Amino acid sequence: MTVLDTFFSTPIAFGISGVVLFVIGLLIKQNRGRRLMLTLSLFLYARYMLWRLLYTIPTDNVATMALGSVVYLAELYGLCQFCFFTYQSWSPTERTPAPITTYPTVDIMVTVVDEPLSILRQTLISCLAQDYPRDRFTVYVLDDGHRVEARQLADSLGCQYIERPDSPRHAKAGNLNYALHLSEGELVAILDVDHVPARTFLKDTVGFFDDPKVAIVQTPHHFYNPDIFQRNLRVGDEVKNEQALFFRSLQAGRDTHNSAFFAGSGGLLRRQPLMEIGGFQTQTITEDIHTSMNLHARGYRSCYLNKVLSAGLMPETFDGYLKQRKRWAMGCIQVLLRDNPLTKRGLTLAQRIDYFGSIFYFFFGLPRVICLVAPLASLLFSTPPLKADMLALTNYFFSFFLASALVMRPVSRGSRNPFWSDVYEIAMCFTLSAVAIKALAAPRKERPFEVTPKGQRVKRSSTTELSLAWPHLVTFGLLVFGLALGIRHWWQGVGDPGLPISLFWGSVNLLLLTVALFVASEQAQGRQGFRLKRDFSAKLFVDGKDVPARIVDVSEQGAAVIVEQPIFTLQEALTFSLTSSRGQQITVTARIVRQQPKPSGGIDVGLQFEELNEPTRQALVDKMYGDAVPWEDGYRIQPGIGSSLRSLLRALTVPWRPLMWNRRRMIRVTGGPMCLITTPSSVWRGRVENMSFTGVSALFYRLPQNSLVGCLLELHGVKLKVSPVAIVKKQGKTLVHFQVISIESGEERWRSLHNASWRAT
């Protein structure tokens, strides 16, 4: 027996796995040993791949050897990716905002094409509200959409408007380069149209440019709307945003190597070095990473401030998400083929590794597809892609898989849920495989720049989009058929020796593929705009009384507030007030659209605002977006293995969980008392089914023949003028839903009745 055979013997292998996992668990519990945890995880991964190479590739014939080798190479890609992850996560730099000693001039450039003007407006308002000397910065609207309305908006807010006279050549890079020649600020701050900056955006970043060698300062991308995984799978904040890992962990690690790059938005660049390299690079469709690489090759430095100072929109649809990722993948592969970082002069070794690692990531599509369909070889054709017994595979594979899942939370700083990387990659794998093949087949072909659609609203839930997810559906069908056939063979005691492994492998793939398919099934959005979670004090003015409230979330269209008791009123409109960031009162006319008791106490009240005037809108936008502190709240929750697994399994129940929105203006309580309906000609007796302050549903044995409009309803000594809104036949009886028009007598009695009913409930 060789040394390797001894090392891979079952008792020793299990012993090593147990010891390593114990040490990792101990380090996590003590919250230390980041580098040792990464090293141990990488060791288990490398051990698994060495075992796979030496003992599991089938050698029965050329066909099985070829199949086994292809699958092994696909898995080897994963090891390479983990090596890049380990390298970039090894020693992250933690910066704090640098103090400003001088105030250089800054050109804030907001790029726009055809996005909604409401999105552009809130970004411009926040740009103009910067805590920075007003005469030292200028806000530019760079419009490639040539819209008169965008020009008018820019003029009304006091921003400069720039549009290119020629066709939009070189897309965003061309748009920025044209504006560079019409502006002269020492620094250039770039914001996508949907990225709203906090008021400290310039204050916290400009100080880094005191070092004349600093050419780039980048901040994280944060998104205030759920991504397609959070929304379509309805997992909300249980699962972190898909981009959070890169911006909260990997960019900080790259900063240690002076290779954090400008990410297209939320960053600043020094004009002089930018002009030295000819402006934003136009040779590829990812001008951000390519421009950064050229600046680094010139010897300039970059700084990454890991503090959220702006917030934007994720693509709202699966189609928009794929368009964005296709552009990133195509652009990065273009960088590799046209300006390879491994051979580019001027880059350090660390920078070459980091830039190549970022590009290498976008080749994951092909390895992922191979691993997704690999068990079909055994299930359908009795040709196993690997030969191993379940005990050995459980030891080698699951030890490294469990270790990487355990390490993910502390290393990623809670920015990535364990297990979910597989879902993300399966959702994209077929599309990005096609992109990689196209890019490699025609490396010099010019590719169109596809603008990521923003500000879309999905008004109703839809079935899976076949044009986008048909490869997933085909693979799903093959896996279902293959697993059924494999189970039959296993039950009959026939099939290849690796059949149990393929059954398990195929089952896991089917589960992940099902979740990915649900991502492609759009879920309806109930609101016009996305609400920002905030904690502000406010007041409601109802029937001449002040009602203290606490804001839970808010947008330009409405807010959710918590009050101590239900609001009982017939008023259609009320006044909503809060204090602005500048200490002034923001007063908005609003109407109640829902009220709902909270299990923790209090009443959740939904408000919809009437049309805002411009000063009020500006003050409200500044209040919502100006403070950077609330953006960090979502990163304080660190998902563990248990919560991540639960959220993954819950995602499988999406089709059986109907979307429901509460739209009752007033809290309803079930009734039982008798009531009287008085019309000009008769009196009718009924029984109350349920009631709210503004409505009553009553059951009658027979329906009055004359009109019920404007009749009087009496119950508990209260007289209400009511009007029917719906009449329903119910088992030989008639259920009438009345709207309360006015309270003729006993208003305080009516209010007390509802207060008592609510407390009893």
C-alpha cells in the first residue's frame, strides 16, 4: 500500500474530516481564525479533487474515460474558483472615510437612456443635497435618450443637461467620454440613473484623493428593491442580495492588493489619469473593469470604502437580470481576449490574479451545465460518470461541502447564504454558456450594449417564460424521466454500480433546478414604487386630533406607520407629517388604504399619498435617501446553514402560496347583534355579520323591494346613513354590504363600540 493509499484509507480519511470540521466549528464559535478556516476548507476541497482524480474516473473504455474526464474538469473549475475566492477573501482592507483637507471640484455625472423620469428625479435631488460646498460640485444629466422631458427636469432642478448629437456610439462609455470634454471638474463621480446617493457620498469619499496616486474610489452597490431571487421566490430578507458577496467581501479583499475596480456606478475617478488613458475604455462593453485595469497598469491606486453611500435598483424581471449578466459576461471575456490581464504590462502579480479571477468567474456556465446533466449518463444510459461507493463519496464530498458552507458566513461577513450560490448559477448557466461560446467563437465581433431595464413593474404573476427558461424545462424533464427509470432499475437490482450516487446527485440537481425555474416565474408587485425601510417618528392629524406614529417604510407614493390604536374615521383624506433632514416639517395629504393589527402590538396603517408638490417631494426624497446609516441594517443579520436551508426548501412552496394583499381601510370585527334598516316605507330586521367603522355587512331573510340607497341602519343605539355596495344571495338569505355615508347619531357610541370590539379581538 502506497502512502497515498494509506492517506485515502477509510479510517484515516474519516478521522481527518472529523478533526478538520471540529477545528472549523471551534474557530467559528470563537469568531477568529479567518485564514485558518479558509486554509482548512481549501485543504478538504483539494483532497476531494485529488481523490476524484486518483480513484473515481472510470477507465473501462474510451467513452467512459472521456465522460469521466469531462465531468472531472467541470468540478476542477469549481476548485479553481474556490482558490480565487480564498485569495480575495484572505485579508480584506477595512477603510474609514478619509477627512477632506481641500475641496476639489467634482462633476457628478448621472447617465440615463430611457428610464422613468421619476427615478431620475430622486437621483438628481439627492445629488444636489450633498454635504459638500455647493460651488464645488456640478450635477450633469447625460441623456442618451434625447428626451425633452429629461432636459426640462434637469433645467427645473438646476442641473446641467448633455446629450450627444451623434448616434449613441460606444453606449455608456461613449456617453461619459463625450461629457468629459464638456466638463472640467478635478474629480468625476459616476452614478447610474437609479443609484441614489446619500448626502455624505462626496464627504466620505473625496478625502482619499489627497493622495495624488489615487485614481479610483469605489463604494459598494446596495439595492433597495429585492432581487429576482428574493422577490420571485418570496424569501425576502431571509436571503441576501445576490451581489452582496462581491461588494461587501471580495472588493474589500481586492483592495488589499490594490485591485478594487470601478464598478460602473457609486464611484469617483480623478480626471487627469482618466484622460491619460483616453477616457473610459470603448474596446469592450464593460467599460468599468477595463478602465480600472488600465489605470492600475499605469501605476495608479484605487481605494474601496466598504460603506454603503448610495442605493439602486436591481433588475425587476428575470429577462432584465439575464440581459445584465450577459453583458457583464461578454464584456469580461472581451477583456480577456483583447487585453489579457495575465500578459498586460504594468500590472502586479496580485492584480493579474484578481482581474483574471473576475473574468474566470463568467465561464462557470459550461461547468455548471455539465454537472447538472452528468447523472443522466448513468440514469439513462447506464454509463457512470464516476466510480465510487457512497461511504467514500459521503466522506470526501460532504466534508468539503459542509466546511465551505460553515465558513461562508464568517468569511463573507453574512453577505452570502450557504447553498444559494448553486441556485444563482443554475438560473444563469445556460444563458452564460451560450455567451461564452459566442465570445470565444468570434472574439473580434462587435457586440451591442444592452441597457439593463430599470423601473419595471410586474402587475400580475406569470407562468415561466419559455423563451428564457426552455433549457431548464428540458433538463427538468430529462431528470424526472431519468430518476424514474433509475429508481426502477435500482428496485429491480439492475443498472451500473454507481446508480445510487447518480440517483442522489440527480435528485439534488432536480431540487435546485426546480428552485431556479421558480425564479423565472414572475411574481406580481402590489405597489407602484418600492418602499424603503425606515424608522422615523411622524404624526397623523385625524378629525382634529394628533395621532403619534412610527414610520416602518416609506416611498414617494406612500408609507406604512405603526400607531397604538386603530384609526376610526369617515374622513377620506388626512394629514401626514414628519420632520425633514433640515429640521422643517414635511406635510403630506394622505388617505388610509389599510389597517391591520400587529401580533407584537399596535396597528399597522398603510397610507397612500396624494400628488406631492416639488418642494415637498425634494424634502421627502432627501429624508428617505439622505442618511446612509439605515442601508447597513440589512447586513447585521448573518444567515447560517439552518436558516439558509429552510429558505431554500420554502422556495419550493411558491406555487402553492397565493399572493395576498390586505386592502381594508378599517379593521373589521365579526358581528352578531341584530340591526334595523329603515326605508321611507318600511323597517327590515337583519343580523350583522361583520362591521368596520366605515362599513357593515348584514344578513336578511328577504330583501326589501324598494331602494336601499340613503337608508338608515340602527344597531346598539347608533344610527348610520348607509348605501349598499354589494348584494349577495346566500343560502336563501340576502347578504348586503353597506358603506357608511354618515353617522346620524351616536358617533362616540359608534367609536366606543369599535374600540371595545378591537380590544376584545
